[in-house]
Amino acid sequence: MIAPLLEIMRRLRDPKTGCEWDSVQTFETIAPYTIEEAYEVADAIQRKDMDALKDELGDLLLQVVFHSQIASDEGHFSFDAVVGAVCEKMIRRHPHIFSEAKDTPGWEQIKAEERAETGNSSALDGVALALPALLRAQKIQKRAARVGFDWPDKAPVKAKLLEELDEVEQAENKDHIHEEIGDLLFSAVNLARHYGVDAEQALSDATRKFSLRFNKVEGSVSGEMQEMSIDELEEAWQRAKAST
């Protein structure tokens, strides 16, 4: 069933008879749409909307086909090469399923061997720069921890978080505050990791909870919120909090 989609994209990208918009796109111009479609897949999953998930997976697949067609147009690789590479990778990473191996050496060991083969020997190599900052911090910390660069328990992590908060308060200018806030957030991600909490998901849940309660506050007050005192807003907030 993939053949019709490949042909549609080939025709859309044709420089003479194709679509004016599709034919001039590049990896760079399409990348933001690829990221957006991945988030829309995640959103459909979170909403448990299977019809939307079907549509969003199709849109995400289209992005893979689009990038592959651009690569083919520029003489880099084809869609078939993409499929072949990922098939080879999955077989290589599951030797206990696809070969005579009795068990797997472990996902991280296999990936470390792959990085070494490509000349990327650092434990941090391969963590995408384009990841959301919170998620990237989490992945970087996990990679460092796997080679022993980590606190032994939660106590020093908590102490470090408080230390970073003090340094924010002591910062003397905007650039210094920027740096210290970054360190504070990085330490907060580290604390979440030590508690076994996914920091990205925790923040997403907290933001969704805040939005729900804020909407309740909006619906419960009369007049403009800007005209209310902080005590009145706090009272409305506590009511919203008690009902959620």
C-alpha cells in the first residue's frame, strides 16, 4: 500500500508538473511540520481518539515519505533505503529474537557499540539537539548516569536544587539570572529522574491541571479578573482546586 503514496509524493515534487509549494520544499522547511505531526500523534494517543490517531499516523508517515523524496531528488538515498536501514537496525538490536543469541547484551550496550562504529564514542552522542529542552536534559542525564556520573541518592540532588535556587537569588544581572535559572531547571529535571518521574510528562500534566483550574476560576468569577484582588483570586483558585 505504500507505493501509491510514494508516487503521489514523486508527482508533487516534480519540478515541471508538480505542486508549486511541495516542489520547492527542503529538509529544513519541512522539519517543523515533521515535529508538529509527531506531537499531534502523541495528542491523539493521550486523548485515546483512535480515528484521530489513524489520521495523524498517516500525516506522520507522509513526512517520512516527503523527506525521503527530497533525499532521492538530491541523490542521497531513497525511501527503500530508509526502510532497509531501520529493518537492519531492529534486527541488529534484537539478536535474541533474530539470531542464535540466547539473550540480548542490552539496548544501551548495543547503541554504545553503534556509536563507536560511527566514531561517536561519547556517552552523550546521539541525543538530538532539536528535542524539547526538558526532554533533552532528561536524556543527557540518563546517559551520564549510565556511565556512573550521577549522585548516589536523592539527598545531594535536593541539596543541589536548593543551592541553585540560592544562586538565582544572588545573580546580579539578566544574563547571570538566565544562566542560574537554566541550572535550576536542570537540577529539577535531575530530581525528577531520581524519583523515577518523567519530567516532561510531569510538567505536561501540571500545565494541563493548571489550565483546567484556571478555566474554572474564569468561569466562577463575575467581572474582569484584572480588577480582582489577589486575595479574591486566591479564594477562587482554592475553590477550583478543591473541585478537581
